[in-house]
Amino acid sequence: MSAILPPAAGGSAAPDDPAIDTGRGAGLWRNAFVRLRRNPQAIVGAVIIGLFLLVALLAPILAPYGGNDLPGRTEITPTTIPGPGELDGFPLGLDRFGGDVLSKLIWGAQASLLIGVVSTALGLAGGMLLGVLAGGFGGWVDNLIMRFVDILLSVPNLLLAVSIAAVLGQSAYAIMIAIGVSQIPIFARLLRSTMLSQRGADYILAAQTLGLSRRTITMSHLLPNSMGPVIVQATLTLATAVIDAAALSFLGLGGGLPQTAEWGRMLTYAQAELAVAPQLAFLPGACIAITALGFTLLGESLREALDPKTRTK
Amino acid sequence: MLRVIGKRIALLIPTLFGLSILLFLWVRSLPGGPATALLGEKATPEAIARVNELYGFDRPLIAQYFTYIGKLLQGDFGVSINTGRPVLEEFATRFPATLELTIIALIFAIGVGVPLGYLAARHYGRLVDHGSVVLSLIGITVPVFFLAFILKYLFAIQWSLLPPDGRQNPRINATHYTDFYVLDGLLTGEYDAAWDAFLHLILPGLALGTIPLAIIVRITRASVLEVQNADFVRTARAKGLMERTIRGSFILRNAMLPVVTTIGLQLGLLISGAVLTETVFAFNGIGRFLRDAIFGLDYPVLQGFIIFIAIFYALINLVVDLSYSVIDPRVRVQ
């Protein structure tokens, strides 16, 4: 399915629009990118993600203290936790361990984005492998793989991740793998169904008539043409991965020291002090929500940009 | 109809069979093996050897699996490590609490979500529409446990309007028959107890309900948008039918099919959400019990619960499929 708009197509379609190149070389992805750039929703999403990425990458420079440091240990008493602005050198205050909240939020960005990206990459790789096998081979391979995927889908996502984390022990790696594996069924299903819908297309028939091998057809024709929905899903999944990662650490499956700089973990320990120090819950919570919002906005705009139904508007 | 139900239940069997194998292997792959999982990490080698012999963990895997599946088929889900009581019994006492919470959450989500999605579609591009889109975005991106924190802080701590945790004020001496606290209060005529239990449900219900709410708003909006310009709606208008009839019996009814499907699919998310919500509100349901099970690696509980949920999930989806033919008579159940 090509994105090239019919050059002479009348009506309200885009030929008059200089931003959309209708000539040679205007591919699906290039047009989608042009559309994305003009969508304010996509820009907001991209800016949010860009900012958090920058903070995560520059954490060693930006953060006043290390992620697990407790610079304010002496300032904490059983009854007082200095809040934002109450103490010089700690602009967002301290937490119950004596950690600097600002530094922990910055290091937390690194931890959350890393978990989100690695786990989604894992889920994507696993799901694509199963999806390509199922969609490419069909028959009993397809049947077997899809029954397996059905079984995984019958367990709620978070519980699946929890069960996997239980086997692997409590660590950040366990959370990455757990979330990644729990995403496999979604990607596998999606890729398989798009591939199946493409299998009857004329260009596949043409490739078969040319005598190309099944592997070439699957890998160089079927797969690239089925990637659109998968990429959209991956962007949206990044949002869920960040939230799920926070949820698993919130439940206490992250391992490591209790004061580890991780947004979900910060929420766990904010629970007891909710009445006296609500900012300890609100700041990391807002960070999780805003990151998820960024990925969601980006994913949705990408879906719109790639959707042939909205493309001619 | 009966044949359809029978067929669907028969289709469930291979899935459950596969799931039981996976769960069986899962427990065997826990760090230290099942005996350590039973006894805890500080168990002595002698104790482990004794448990291995007692439970037959030293026998071949195949033999162990058949014992396990045999017990499962008789409804024996094992004994909880944390509480020492049968897993099924633990579920039976806690499930009503979670079901009560889920029902409140769903009533809220459907009661607000469907009208809002409908209004958004009718006033496409106006303020209501934009508002609904923003609301559903918030619902998708704000983690449920964080939302629970915000609600608890504002309504229970700051303004003291609603109780912060628990299922019922312990000072109320309520009689319990069914473990559905609101229903119990209504049945026994202890209306103050029922009211108190209901107040305890509001905050967790709101928090949990925003997950399906966001998705219901979106699907309803998209579905109504698609249906409201359909040919049959134009025909109905041309026939001179009352606007109310057109909206109710033509647009809304036809737009409901994808909404119902979505509500069914949300159930898995709701269960995961319940684990988190019940933790924040110290609500003594299945979710909180599971959290303790996760912490204490109470594997018989986790194992039993996953099977239980898989069956429950499949049954809900069956009900959803069957409801199609009620909503849209053109859909014949096959």
C-alpha cells in the first residue's frame, strides 16, 4: 500500500498542499513525518519525551547528588521531613531516608526510561519473532504459536509480569524482562494479523509469480509492509511500560536498596507520609504521568499520520 | 444457545490445560525450587529434604504433574503459605470485597463514560469533545496507584470527607452473611452499616474506575461518530422519526457493540488495578491478598489465582459474546 496520493485526484485531497510531496519518492514514512511535524499533539509529545531523555542522559551532570546518596541524613528526625524550599541546597526537600528529592527525580528519569525502552525492545523483538513465524508459515506453526499467545493473554498483564519477576528474583533487570515478556503476546498478535491481511495483496501475488522464495517474500515484502501498526503500538507500549515498571517497583519487586532512585519506589515510601509530606508522592507520580503522556501523544499522532483514512483529509 | 455455550466451554479446556502446564513449570523454576518456596529461604537442607519427600517433589516431573492436575480437577488449589488456610477458602472470603469494588468502579465508568463519549461525538469539535479527549488521556496516562494517592490525600486527609482506608468502620458492629458489606447491611436492615461500607467504596471505586472510564469514553465517542452519519440514520430522519427515538434506538444501540466488547476486555486490567488500588486504600480484598502473596512468594495462592482469573476472564468474554445478539439481533450466535 503506497502513500502516494493520486496526482490528479480532485476534491479536497492534498495535491494543492505544498507540504505534502505527491511526486516521486514520497513514501509512506516521509509523508507520515510531514504530517507528524504539523500536528501540535505530536510536537508536545516529542518535546516531553525529548526533555525527559535529555534529563536522563545528563543525570550525572544535572543531579546535585548521586541516586542512592543520602546527603540530608542528619536533617531527618522521626517527626520532621524538610519540604521544598525549607532547607538550603535541597530545592525540592528531602525524603524519609534523607535523600535529595530533586536528585532522585532526575536519576529516576534515567531508571524509568531505561526500563521502558529495554522492556519494550524485548517485547517487540519477541513478539515480532513469534508474529513473523506465525504469519509467515501459517498452518500448524501458526496454530501452535497463537494458542501459546492465547494462554499468555488469559493472564492479566501485571500478574504475568509479577509471576516472571518472582522467578527471576527482585531486581531492575527482572522488571525489564518481566514487562518485556508480558508484552510479547500483544506484538505477536498484531504483527500476525497485519501480515495475514497483507497475504492476499496483489504485490505478494506478483512476488510469488516472479518465483521469489517464501523467505524473501516474508522478510522483504510482507514484513516491511506490516510494520506500521507495530511501530505505533510500540510507541504506545512505551507509556504502559513506564507505568507498569513503576507499578512493579511500587509493589516492591525492584530489589536493591530501599532508597533507590526510582519513581515507583519513591511512591511506595511516600505512602506512610502522605498526610505530612504529600509532595513525596505527587512529584514522582507526576513524572510518571507526564512521561506516559508524552509517549501516548506521540503514539497517537503517529497512528493518525499512518492511517490511510485520515491521510487524505 | 446452549450448544454454543457448551462449545465455548469446551474450547476453554485446551487453554486451561496449557496454562496448568506453564504454572506447574513456573513453580518448579522458582529460585530454590518449590520446597524453598514453601519453607522460606532460611530452611535447613534437612527440612527441604523432608518437604521434598512429603510433597513428592523428588519424583519425576511427569508424575508430579499428574498428581497436581488431579488435585486441581478436584478443586484442591493447595494451602496458602502465609495464612495456612486452603487457597480456595481464602478467595471465597475475599472475592466479594473485590467484586463489590469492581462493580462500583464499572458503574462509575459506564455511567460517566458512555454519556460523555456520546455527548462528545454529538458535539464533535466543541468544548465537550475536547474535554472528553483530555479526560481520557489523563485516565490512560495517570497510574492508578498515583491517582489513588491524590484522591486519598484530597478527600480523606485534606477535607476529611470520606474514609481513607478499610472496608467498614470497625466500630460498627455489622452482621455479615454474604461478605458483600453493602448488600449485608441492606439485607439485615442495618442501613448505617450499608451506608458506611458504601462510603468506603467511593474513593477506591473512583480510582479503579478511571482505567475503564478513559477507554469507554474513547470507544463510545469513536463508535457514535461512525454510526451517526450512517445511511440508516439518515433514512430514519427522512421518515420523520422523533429525534429521541433516532438517538436512542438507532445511534446509541448500534454504537454499543464495540463498547460492550471493550468493557469485557477491561476486566483483566481491572484485576491488576485492584491489586494496586486495594494496597493504597488498605482494602481487604483479593488484590491486597495477592500483593501479600507476591511479597511472601506464596506460590499456591498466585498459582490458584491465575487459574481462577483465567476461567473468570473466559466466562466474562463468553457473556460479552452472547450479549451481542441481544444488542444487535443481526448477530447470530454461531
